[in-house]
Amino acid sequence: ANPNQMITVDARRYQGGSVGSPGVIGVGGGGMKPLTEGQTIKLRTDVAKDYKAATTALSQMDDLLDSVDKVKTSPGLSAATGFTGKYLPSFSEGAAAQAETRIANLRGKVTALGKATAAMSGAIGSIANQEWKILSDQIAALDEVKGKGPLLEQIDLVEQQARGAIARIRDTYEKTRSEDFERFPQFRDLPAPRGKKDSGGGNIDALLDKYK
């Protein structure tokens, strides 16, 4: 409506129109609000922290999903579950022992995620910590004594929670920082989920150093 006025939109919701229309998330008189050098540095630092927090959480979730897949595909899972599988010793190099190790590694991934999220702050840290608490409770409830079938059902719930957490962390990051991407486009795209395509992210700290 006003050729001298810039609006910022959410492309997923925007259906046309100006101020007040669905998907319009920001309005400017003719461009981005000017910032002092100090304000720019602080904002870039804050965006970088959120980017690192989101990327770290997503990487930890990917690691957890890798462990889930390894447990579900363990040939010795039947022998490692049930009363005898849980309480009788397994051959150190047998399939049952390998399955036991993979279950232990899955528990360890959730512990590692908790340590990572504890150091995070802001909106990303808050949502990541909430997701970890749910995963932690689910892992604590795993019971190999009940047998392979019930254990796999419990692990399916862990997998569903982890995949949902990935989506929620991505959504929180986009909603929190969408208005900053025009100034700092290097932080717009989070690494792609592992296994779908190479994220190209490399070392997180090295990536952030590149944009300082």
C-alpha cells in the first residue's frame, strides 16, 4: 500500500497484503532500523549464541537417533532382554553383549544431551532443556526385563520425542531470530538433518569464527 514502506513477512504464511495481513511480522519505514556499531556487535553475538545452541542441540539429537537405530537393529537384542538376558552374563564378544553396549550408549547420549543443554541460555536453551527432561524420563523408564517387544515400543517413544524435539528447536530458532536474518544471513540456515544431505556445517566453533 505504501511504496516507501518495507514490510518483513513469514513466507510460509504470507498471502499478500500489507500491515495487518497474515504473515506480516515486521514493518520498517524504508529499511532496517539503523544500529550503532556497538549494538550491531551485541546483536551479532546474541544471534551467534542462539545459532550455536540450536546447532549443538540438533547435533546431539542426531547422535541420539543414530543410537536409537543401532539398538533397534541389534541382532542380539532378543538375547539381551528378558529376565535371563538382563541378569545372566553375556559372552563378551557375542551379539547380546553388543546389544547391551548399544543400549548403554543410548542412555549415554541422553546424558550428554543434558550436559549440553545445561550450558545453554535464551529461548533455544529453554526449549532444548525441556525436550531433554522428557527424553531423560523416557530413557529412565527403559526396562530390558520385559523383553524385546516392550523395549522396542519404549524406544519408539524416545525416537518420536527426539524427532519432535528437532522440529521444535528449529521452529523456535526461526521464530526467535527471523527478523535478524536480513542483517546476518550467515545464521539463517541451520545444518540439515544428518543422513538427508551433507550439512556442510563442519566444526561449529570454526563456522562461528568465520563470521566474527
